[in-house]
Amino acid sequence: MCERCQRDLTDEVHHIVPVSQAPELVFDRTNVIGLCRRCHYGVHHLGESVSEPPPAPAIPKPDELDELAEGRLRASQLIG
Ligand SMILES: [Zn+2]
Ligand SMILES: [Zn+2]
């Protein structure tokens, strides 16, 4: 599990102190963190912090929720 967002599977290992700055820490467990692809990309390319979890996923808009509820209603009518 990604150690940052706790949502996605760990895909990649990130070095907290870049290996270019501290080659001796390359195998140091305290210097590595398992991240999902999304978090790893964010940390490297979007200036996000490893210690800060990413923003929550967008919540569905109210009209989308209505559609979901309608879908459930229709499904239950079919069954009933
Ligand atoms: Zn993640
Ligand atoms: Zn990295």
C-alpha cells in the first residue's frame, strides 16, 4: 500500500533524500518510502510533499449522485 495516500498499491520506491545527494543512503530503509505511481509523480513533478497526503479524490457532484440513486431505484424496480 502506498505509504503516502494509503489508497493505491505501492508501485515505486522513492528516496526521501535523493540518491544524487546521499549515495550512502540508497539502501537505507529510513530513506525510502513506497509510493504509488500517482504520488511518486506528484512528488517529483508537481512539487508535492512526501509527508503530506494528496487531496481527497473529487466527490461526485449532486446531479451525479441523483443519477446513481435513480439507477439503484430502477434496478430495484426491475427486481421487484
Ligand atoms: Zn499514493
Ligand atoms: Zn522518487
